[in-house]
Amino acid sequence: MKPVFFTALAYISFLFATEAYSQQPGKVEVIKDPQIDSLIARRLALSKVAVKTTGFRVQVFSGPDRKDAYIVQSKFKALYPRVTSYVSYNQPNYRVRVGDFRSRIEAEKMISRLKRHYQTLFIFSERINPR
């Protein structure tokens, strides 16, 4: 009976001692690799890029020749360097679509600017990369 009593008494005194010690103010020192911050920043940048929403793009070219599609895209980039352009392939045609417009009105304004350079222009609703 005595060993159990002394064991229980020792356990209780240990609990009080650790609880009293844990409530004292202390200093926390964080040790980490400096690359962790750069990885977190890179991850945040990638997550912002990955956001997509529905919007509008203007199609400036559609045809079966891949070379012609890239020629049209390079000419468009020379005329409008700030507007993004996309080449896609949907059998049997290559398509060049430009812009990431949130509203149809913005796409129509772009069409009015492009009419002097391109003959056939269409507006398509699709997933865009917002600014």
C-alpha cells in the first residue's frame, strides 16, 4: 500500500511542478531555413496566376495552317503588344484569339479597333486569365 501511495504522491507533485513551470513567461526562438519564405512567396504568386474566370476573347484568325496562325499572332503582337494572344488547335483548324475581356462591351471596343487590320472578327465567351 505504501509504494502505491508514494507513487501517486510523486505523480501529483510532478503535475503541480510542471504546471507551475509552464505558466512562467518565456522566449520562443524560431529557427527556419530562409528559403521557406521564398517558397511561400512563389506559391502565392502561382496561386494568383491560376485563377480563371469566364469572359470574352476576339478571334482574329481561323484556318488549317499552323504557320499562318503563328504569323497572324506575331503581327498582332507587333500591333498591340499589351494585349495577350492565344493560339489553339481544334481539329481541323488553328485559331488565334486575343484579349482577356471581362465584358462583351470591352470585346466590342477591341473589334472596332481591329476592323482596319482583320477582315473576319468574332467574339467568343470562354475561360480567361483576369488581370
